[in-house]
Amino acid sequence: MEANRSLLKGLAWGMAFSFPLWIAVIGWLNLLGWIH
């Protein structure tokens, strides 16, 4: 049970860190789309 909880916490942290990264990537792609 403890390992499962730590795994869930790790997943939550991963999502929290990757979310801004995805926003940056999508925004960058949109910017490239506007330029071309």
C-alpha cells in the first residue's frame, strides 16, 4: 500500500511538472504556425 501511495505521488509530481512543459510546446508550435 505504501509503495502504491508513493507511486501515485510520483505520478502527480510528474504531471504537475510536465503540464507547463506541454503548454510551452503547444504555444511554441502555434507561434511557428502563425509565423509560416
